[in-house]
Amino acid sequence: MRSLRTILMVALALIAFTAGVATAGGMKAAGEVVKADTTGKSIVLNVDGKQVTMTVSDQAAQTLANLKPGDKVTVSYEEAGGKQTVSAIEKPM
């Protein structure tokens, strides 16, 4: 019984640690560009068959002009208040 309790405590600690790392370092998503809006500073991606619209930071917005529908990209983003804000866009060479 004691070893089961220890295993559960370790598992919960690992889950809490992993969630903290993901939040502190931001998140990443890979997908295909559906639309890149330079004026509205937003990007629509097809991620795992689902369209996702994200706001793009001023710094990352410079990359939007170089994107076209169908491009494969990886975005780094943070989520706050239900809003996903992209801080970097990477396009593989």
C-alpha cells in the first residue's frame, strides 16, 4: 500500500512539472498555412485536420508576408485567456 502511494505521488509530481515546463516555455504547433493575414496580423493553420486561427505578435508578423497557402510551418505560441499568440514562425527549408 505504501509503495502504491509513493508511485502515485511521483506520478502527480511529474505531471505537475511537465505542465509547468510547457506553460513557462510556450508551446509549438506544426501545420499547413491556410491563410496569412499581414494586415490583421493573424494566421490560419490546418493542424491535424482542424483549422486554427492565431494572433501573431508584431515581431513574428514580419514573417507573414513570406507565407502562402500550403506552406508547412511550425509556430511557437503562448496561450492566455483563451487566445493563442504566435511569437515565432519557422518555415523548413
